[in-house]
Amino acid sequence: MSPAPPPFDWPALLRAGLQTLRLRPAEFWALTPAELALMLGLQSRAPAMTRSRLSELLERFPDKVPPP
């Protein structure tokens, strides 16, 4: 049996929505958790581009197609 996920910190979420984002209560409660997380910047972001990743993309998607 896996452990239960931690409970939502509703007071902190409400403060963030009403004070930080300046939402009205009805607007806050109409949001989905994903929308609220996105507005608060809590969604995971893509990692920064590295040289190796750029090289990989340049090889995969070259700017010019070599002549046959």
C-alpha cells in the first residue's frame, strides 16, 4: 500500500489566489488545480537548452538539406 499524498494547503493556496494573483473568490474556486498551478508558476518547466541538446536538434533538423 502506497502512502497517501500530502493534503492540500488550502489556506496557502487561497492566500496565493486572492492576495498574490488578486483573484475574486468566485474566480479562484472556478479554477482547476492545473490552472492555479500554472498561474502560480508551479508547473514544471522545460529544462534549459544545453550545447549537446542543441547539437542533437541541429543534426536532426538541419537548416539546409545537403545536395544528393
